[in-house]
Amino acid sequence: MNFSKESNKKKKEKLDSKSSKATKSVSTSFIKILAFAFLLLIIVGVCAGLGFAKSIIDSAPDINVEDIVPKGYASFIYDQDGNEIVQLHGSNANRIYVELDEIPTYLRDGFIAIEDERFWQHNGIDIKGIFRAIFTNLKSGSLAEGASTITQQLIKNNILSTETSFERKIQEQYLAIQLEKKSDKETILENYLNTIGLGRGTNGVQAAANKYFNKDVSELTIAESAVIASITKNPSYYDPVTYPENNKKRQSRILTKLLEQEKITQAQYDEAINEDVYNNIQIVNKSFAGNSSYSYYVDEVISRVIDDLMVKKGYTESQASNLIYRGGLSIYCNQDSDIQKIVDETYTNEDFFPKKNVDYAVRLFYTVTIKDKDGHKKDINKDKTFDTDQEAADYMEQVKKELEDEGNTIISDNSISVPQPQSAMAIIDQHTGYVKAISGGRGEKVGNRTFNRATNSKRHPGSTFKTLAAYLPAIDTAGYTLATVIDDVPSKLPNMPYGWPKNYYRQYKGLSTVREGLKYSMNILAVKTLNDVGVQTGYDYLIKLGFSTLVENETVNGKNYTDKGLSLALGGLSQGVTVLELTAAYAAIANDGVYIEPTFYSRVLDHDGKLLLQKEPVTRTVMKETTAFLLTDALVDVCSPGGTGYPVHFNGMPIAGKTGTSSDDVDLVFAGYTPYYTAVVWKGYDQQQEQVYVRNGYHKAIWKEVMQRIHKDLPRKEFNKPSGIVTAKICTESGKLAVPGLCDHDQRGSTVRTEYFAKGTEPTEPCDVHVKAVICKDSGLMATENCPESSKEELVYIQRPIPFVPQDPNRPPDIADRQYELLPSKIGEYCNIHTAQPEIPDVQLPTDYYNNDMNNNHNSNNHNNDNKPNPFTPFLPND
């Protein structure tokens, strides 16, 4: 290299030359321009960014402290004693609000430690946390680390959407700063702890404490608090029921942070880390596993509150439903949990239902979701009844095979098996109208607000309607008494064929009282009574008794239907009635003639504890108090020995009731009451069909089991007897005053009984049915003066006030009292053994004996003589 002085001089001249200076000048200018352009770009970018950010912030909603209060709260239903039955909640509404001072300090600290450890220092956003998250995410190559503060999470959950976007994040941070200017930290933390989702449909720490530990949040231990705080990050992944091992790792991390931050002591840490919280969670979860569906009672409460909100408050159905599931209501219902437990235990006891393969069946609801050959997805629904569970299982496999053979792909299938026959029950306190318990069916209840056989199903009430449609109006308004005598013989009634109806016992008993008509459930007596009273009158009484499903007149497919017919007395209806309405009708008799509309709840309070709905009882007098007592006393006989309801009898409490069986044994019913409660049990198939083992009386066994257990510790109480009741000794063959020497000498035994009457309706005339006649024992015919005294016998006979003339004299019907009747033909037949000219005996006959209308229905008045043997041919009571 040449570093001489001359050489250096030449270099300097070259550098100072014009061309070099020009080149240098151009290079410098370019750099300056480039730098200026870059700076300008940065300024424009920042301005644009600021402008963009400003536009996002400007579009953010205004924020106030009340905006962060969580929306949607769980509603509660309480029983009659104020005990919680169930929580109701919709999506994001399983929340029970608690104030901050009710939440343990270590639970608050646990959330802060894991979610926002600088919560008490930052102004809504955590700058240090943001940079830490950026560094962590860059290092890991993912977005695993977040930097949202508790304030930001509260805004995201209660004000903004949960979408992940740059715009929403800017708004969230901006609003967090604004909120912290308007609210204190305690208010923010309180609302956050009541908002946060904590898995399994729970929102807030109180709901989570109930769900996972079945305790109030204030009772949580440090370990349990850390479990709940661990859920927040990912409720599915950290679910302590499904993934306890995942939750345990995060719980340990929270406990360590609490120890490091000196929020707990070493001793508290050691105790918490060793506490077996996850085993306790599994036990609690198992105990609640069977309560996934609301009970039939709760279903009915919800439906009725919705209806009342619509009618009384003007809500739409959607608004009313939303309020129930998200409005934080307190609903106080009338359920007696002890009684409901007895009902539930009975309906899950298979001993009270037909055994497998013995009148047992299963109704299968089967749905198969398929994708057909064209790729279309659709559901195939099947509804079929089988004799056994195995047949049902085989059928499902057959359906799937046939679908696959047709080229379909099975995506999924679902089945529900419903045991048959079914049953339903309702129990009402007749003095208040409060529904104490119901069962809407047997077998597993799948889903909420499902078909309720106690309140939704319309079935035929059978002979329980004899009391309500025939005898009630007859005694209340038509001059009938329990002693009124009606002839149980074949008759011709308006618009009916001769001989309708027949009795279930396949014979006729002859002259019988209303009391006997109820006790032995005699069809002919009930129908004749309704015919005499008038069908319209019977129908009107039923309407007053609360029946809403009766058909006055309806045309369907060109065919006319009406319940205004004589079959009304037998419960032969177009559609039927519900178990609940039948219970309420009988409760009116038990309540001295006052009907009270059945109610499931008493009041509803809103989230602030203010009265929203008050359920006032709807009452009306539907019969005289004396009528109610007379019916009750007769129905007590039904449940006494010989009565069709005797199987329900249990010691210690008076019982009144009536059996009911529809045509072909499709529906079996028992409606009964004590001085405390009224209850009705129905049994039958969902898809109506004959029941084979009717005489087993499962429905009566259910009634007895439930009511006997309910009354176990209740003191004995008698039915109320009003002051307007009097007694009289009557003859049960005439309903009139008993005549000594006649009525007490009936060939079948004394027919004298002491009967109850409403004052003013007791009989005043003597019996005119019994007569004496002297018979020759040798010939069996009426004696003459030529018959030896030793062969003469004086007997007491009956003479029908209205003679019965068989339609076919060659085939007379089997009438039980016919052999004790002094027939007109027999009066003219004298002893043909002792043949001297007879002297006509003095037999007193009614002057109009041969002239009365054979279809007239009743004579007059009658009651009870415990010494009288059964005057009828023996039979096994069935209905």
C-alpha cells in the first residue's frame, strides 16, 4: 500500500472533486428522504391506529355499575314447610346471588391468586400481565396465556359478547378502565363471583357450592374453595366430577399461590392439600344423579304459574317461562313432602302392580336416527306395546337390521320403556283445596313437563259418577233420601233398549234403597235415579263440581257426541275426566258440600322478595251440608264389609269412598276420603285395553297403602255431622216408617233400620210394602178355612208398589226378592189339598196395585240395621 504524503494528497483532491461531492449529496438526500418517509409512515400508522382504536372505543356501550350485575337467576320451589324442593334455571341462569361478606376470604383470594393476582393494584387492565402473556405466548408459539383481569372478565360476561376478536378486546380494556373509575373493587369482585361460569350449568360460587358440595358457600373449606376456583379457566377440562385429576393439579397451584402470598398459613395449606375433597364430590354427585328430571308435582306447579302469569299479569307464554327459569323467583307450593315421599315409594314398589308376564306389558317409544342412501338425515319413530322387556329389545334390533338392509346408516337410537298397566294418584286436603301429592305415572320419568296422567289424561270414571251425577242431585234437590227405594229389575228407559243397563253381578236384587245402591254399586238404581232427576240436572251438578272435560254437544267427523245421556250416571263419557278433577269433586263432599278449586302453589315472590302472585282459593257451595253428610255416611258403607270398597279399609280412621270400573274393565278407579284427606287412584293401560286381573284390586291396594301410612300418627277424627240431621226407624223395603209385627218379621229377617235424614225429609207414613198372608204348608198355597190349623202358617210378604211384569213370562229374570213377593197370581191360588169351599182370606192390597206404571222409578224413603242378613243372592263385590 502507498501511504506517502503525495498519495494522500491526491486522494483528498479526488474526494473533494465536484463529482464526488454530488454523489455524496445525492446519497445523503436519499437517506433523509427514506428516513422521513418511514417516520411519516409510522406517524400515519399510529394516527390510523389511534383513529381505528378511537372508532372501536366510540362504538363501545356506555357502562354503569348496575350494568355489571349478572342477569338470570335460579328460581326455587319450596314445599308447604318452606323446604327447598328444586331449583329451576335456564341457560346461564343457575345462579344464587350472595353478597361479598358471605363468601369466605380464602375463596375470594383463591380466585384472585389464579385469575388476577394484581387485582387490588391495577386500574382495570394489567400492563405487566399483558407483557407477560405476550412473552409467554411467543415463547410457546401459541395463545395459551391470557391477560384478562377480573374486571375485564366481568365486562365480557355481563356486557360484551364472548367472541374472540381484536375489536372486542379493545372495548373490553377500555370499559374495564371506565368501570374502575365508577366502581370500587369490592363491588366488582362481588359481581364477578356471582357471574362466573363454574361448570355443570352453574353460575356463581353459591350455585357451585350447592352443586359440588351440597352446602352453602359460607361453609366451604379452603380445599373446597380452591377446587371451585380451579374450574374457571376451562369448566369442561377442570370438571372435578369428570376430571378430578386435572382439577387437582390446578387446585394445588392455587393453594401454593395462597401460601406464597401469605393468604393462608403452612398448617392450613397442609390440611387443605391432604383433604379428600374429590371423594366427597363423587358422593354428592351420586346422591343427586336420580334427580335430573323434575317431579310430576313440580311440572304441574310450573305449568300453573305460567298460566297465571299469562292470565293475571299479561305475560306471553315465552315471557312467563323465561321469568320462571331466569327470574330468580321463590315459588311456595302446597306439597307435603312426607306425603309425596309415601306416594313415590309406593309407586316404585312393584308389589303394587301386576307381576312380569302376569297382566304386565311394556310400551316402547323407539327413535332411530338414520342417514339414507341419498345422504339425508331423518328420524324413524316407533310406538309399540310388548308383553315382555325381551320382546321389546328384540324388536329394536329387528328395526335396526331392517333399516340397514335397506341401505341406511344408523347414526344413533334412543328408547324409552314405559311399564303397563299404568296408574296415577292425587291427594287433596279437602279443607283447603291444597294438592298435597300426586303421581303422574309409574316407571322412570324421563324429561321435564312430560305427560302427567294425574292432570292431563282423560279416563272414564266408571261408577264413581253414580255418587256425583245421580244420587247427589237426587238427594240435594229431588226429594230423595238414603231410604228411597228403587226397584232393581229390568226396565225400559227412554231412548234405551229394554233391559239396559245390566248389573255387573248379572242378576237383580229387587226393591233396594239408595244406600244399598251405593254400597253394592247397582247400575239400574243409579240410571233410574238420573232419569227421574233429569240428565240436565245431573250434568249441571258435575259442572259445578269442577269437571272441565265434559262434552255438552260436539260433532266430530260428522258424528255427534254428548255427555247428556243416561250413561252419565255410570261414567260413560265421550272423553273422560282427569284424576285431579275427580279428586276435587269428592273433596267437595268431604268438605261439607263446599268445592275448593285444587291449588298447587300459594304464592310467588320475585327476585327482590316482592309478591308477584297470590293464589287465592276459589270456593263455592255445591250441595247442602246435610246432603254431603248423607252421601258420606252411605259411602262409609261402601268401605265396610260387603261393600265394593272394603279392600281399602284400614283400622283407626273412618273411610268413605266409591269404586269405579269402566266398560270391559278398561279403567279401574277408587275415589275415597277420610276426615283429613281425599285421594283418587286410577289404573289402566295408556293405550286403552281390557285389564285381565281386575279382581286383584291393585288400585285399591295402592290407595290403602298410601292412606294408611299418611294417617298412621294422626288422631282419629269422625266425619262432621251437621245439626240438620235426624234419624228415623224405617223399613228398607218401602223406605217408610217401620211397622212392628210386619217389617221386623220379613222372611229374610228384620228390615227395620235406623236411617239418617235431612230434617224435614224423614218419612211420616207407615210401610205399605209388607203384608201378612196365611199359607197352607201342605200345599204351599193360600190357606182356606178347611186347612187344619196345624198346616196353617202366617208369613210376611212384600208387595211391589209397582208390579213387575216380565217381558218374557217363559224366561223370567233372576230377581232376588221375587220369591218373597205375594204375587197377584198367588193371591188367587188356594189350597187344593183341603178342598172344601174356601173362604177368601183377608189380604189387604193397595187400591192401585194393578194400575201403576211399571217404569216408575222410586217409592219413598230408608237406613241401616246391622242385624239384617244380606237379602240378596251372595256375590263377590267387584264394583
